[in-house]
Amino acid sequence: MSFLDLDLFVLMIKEELRLHKSFVGAVGSIFFPVIIFVLSFILSLSSPVIINSMGLYKAILFLNLGAFFYGFVVGFLGKIGEEVMTRRFGEINLILQLPKLFPISLRKVMSYFFLKDAVFYLFYSIIPFTLGALVSIPISGFSLSFVVLIFIILTITFMLGMSLSFLSSSISIISSKLLVVFILGILGVLSLRFILDDFLIERIIFPIGYLENGGVSSFFIPVILAFLFSILAILSMKERFEEKTNKYQEEISSAESRFAFTGSMKTLLAKEFLELKRSGGFGPVIMGFIGPLLGIYFIVSLFEISLGVEIDYNAIFYGSMVGFFGVMTYSWLNNFETNEFLNYQPISVDMAIKAKLLFYFLLTVGLSLVYVIGISIIRNEIDLLPLALTVALVTNIYVVGVTARLTGLKTNTMLFDAKVLSKFFALVTPPLIVMVIVSFSIKFNYSISLVTLIVTLTILLFFSKIIFSTIPKRWRDERFGM
């Protein structure tokens, strides 16, 4: 790394730190790693029970899956660079935009951007997680070598997920059709796990084979894959010196007609619709909602079918997850615009929030119903369908109401604020835990579980009414902006 390259890398690290501080302040920016540390410490203390119930190998496999999906989310760099950053930070010259102004290649900047994110999130999450396990050693009984091994395994898996996501983003910029082919190829390889009994793909792509055979070679393939995906992603980056522009016909009148049933909100709904359509955001928003839900079902199925692990998640459990992942969709809806110009328009922040909430429900209610009905049919749990649908709809209303009340139009930044995140967890986690417990207990004691569920849902609806009624007062006098 030459002197200039080191400068570039250090500047990117500083930029990342300053962006975090500008969003949530100095205290808020360190809150996330502190949470990771505490959760890891608690998890380590309870590890004897977990390992006794499912075995060390499966417990570490769960950790690897978590690290892989976390890395996949972090690695969504290409899309961020092309879409979100230019929309949200268009008035700020980020280092990522250097190739548009100076004689430096996009591939070089993106390669250092990828390296910067890898190092930053390693210190932001993987290392705090390891420190939590390290501090627990006197109580959990872990050996130092075991903690170091877990750190190495999680780091490699995290980098694998990040590099695969990076490559997917790069391919999506080249061609959406090519991305579909790429995704189908990955799904095709994964499906072999269900067809061939001896095709243990988790031991090939994750370094957990070391736990079974103690062979250092178990680390080679995932490391090579991570390098290969990263290099292919960088090489496939397209050099672009001008902003991509598109021309559109006037559509606001026809869009207003489409949302005429919302009355006075039709113009704002039309604006939301056109913003999402012209930004190409329908795909990320819909996948941000249905993708994690399908991911949970896929992971559970993977364990049930291929590993013989019985995980008794029924339709009610999946219904309770609908609302929780709705946070990501509401967050995406706030990602696709720089709304400072609305400060000079006859509209207040609470009106924009109301429009986004209406648009959110129009997008997600149908998907929620299809998801829960599909899960109920696949799992042959039609008898639980009415309850699962009710749980999905009520949690969806409640969680997005809490999110809008606490974060307004700044979900992406305010959820990193320590005080806001604490309130969010305090309001969302208890009812979620109750519904998960009910989903497990309903086959053992139907009457008590049913009464508990009805009481919980009634309370959530009651609080939802209060929460939605206080949104205007909380946000009406706020200004638009980041």
C-alpha cells in the first residue's frame, strides 16, 4: 500500500466515523458495538445450555449463518454507491465520488471502500462480539483458543457474505437480467444440499468443517471464495464519469387518479409512488420486506430438512415476524429522497409521515397475507391461518406505528441513537417475545395460549391507536432534512 493509498484508506475511515457521529452523535455511534458486546456476553453465559440442547457444531453453524447474512447486508456497497448515497448525500462530496472529479479509477476507490467497510465493521461488530465471549471466560468456561477460533471463523464467514453481496451489487449495476441468472445459479447450488445427501455445502463454504475434522484446509475454500468474489466485484465495476439520467413523461395526474380513494392524501401518495418508480426502488423495498421473511423460512427449512433439527416454528411465529421486518421497508421508503425542498412547500412533516405510512400499508398488506397464507399451506397449518393472519396484520400496524412515532422520516439515522433504540426495543421486544412463546405453546395448551394471544393483540391495537394519534403532535413542527 503506497503512501497515497494509505491516505485514501485513512480518509475513508475518518469519513465513516464522521458520518456515524453526524447521524447519531458520539455516544450513539458507539452504542451499537456496546450492544453487540453485551449480547455476546449474555449468549456466552447461556452457551452451555444451548450447546447441550443442539450440540456445538449446530450452535456454531447458527453463528456462521448470522455472520454471513450480516456481512451480506454490510456488503451492499455497489447499490449504496449508485443509488442511496447520491440521493441522500447529493449535496456532499463523499470520497466515493472522487472518480467523477479526479483522475482516479472507480475500481480503485471501490476496492478501498470495500476494504474500509470490512475493517470498520470488523471493529464495529465482530471484535465486540469476540470481546463479549472473552470476558465471559471465567463463567462460561470457554478456553482462550476456542474464542480465538470463533473470531477467525466468524471473520471469514462475514467476509464471505460481504464479498458475495458486493459482487451481487456490481452485477446488478451491469444488468438486472444477469443478476437474476446469478441468483438462480446460487439457488441452484444451494438446492443440491436438499437433493444430494453427501453434499454438505455448509462445510464447504463455511470454515466450520474444522470443528469436525480439525483440518486447516477447511479455511481454504471460504477464504478463496471471499477473495474471488471481491476481485470479480471490483473488476466488474463500470467506470462512469457522468450521472445516469432518465426522461419521464408527466404522470402526476394519472398517479393521483390511482390514489383517489385516499382523498386529500392522493397527491402525496402519487409523489411517493412516482419517487419509488423512477428511482428503481420498488425492487429493494419489496425485497427488503419479503426477503428476510423468506430467508427465515429458508434457514429453518434448511435445518429441518438437511440437518434433522426439529424447529417447531408454526404459522403464528412467521406471522409475528411480519411486523418486525416491516421496519426495514419503512426505512427504505425514507431512503429514496432528499426532502429538504419540502420545507418551502405547504406540507408538514407529519403529513409526509402519514403518506409514507399509507403507502407502506398498500405495499405490505397484500405481501403479508400471501406470505402467511403460503406458509400455512406449506406447513399444513390451515387451522392456525386465521390467528396467524391476525398476528401478522396487528404486529405490522403496531411496529411500523412505533417506528414512525420514534423516528419520523429519519429511521435510518435515529434508530442508531441510543435513547431511540432503547425505546424501540422496550416497546417492540416484549410483545414479540409473548407471541413467539404463544406460537410454541399453542399446541400444548390451546385455550390459555389463545386467550394470551387475544389479550396481547388487543393491547397492541389499543397502544397502536394512541401511538398513531400522537404522531402529528410529535412531528408537525419539525423541519424536513437528514
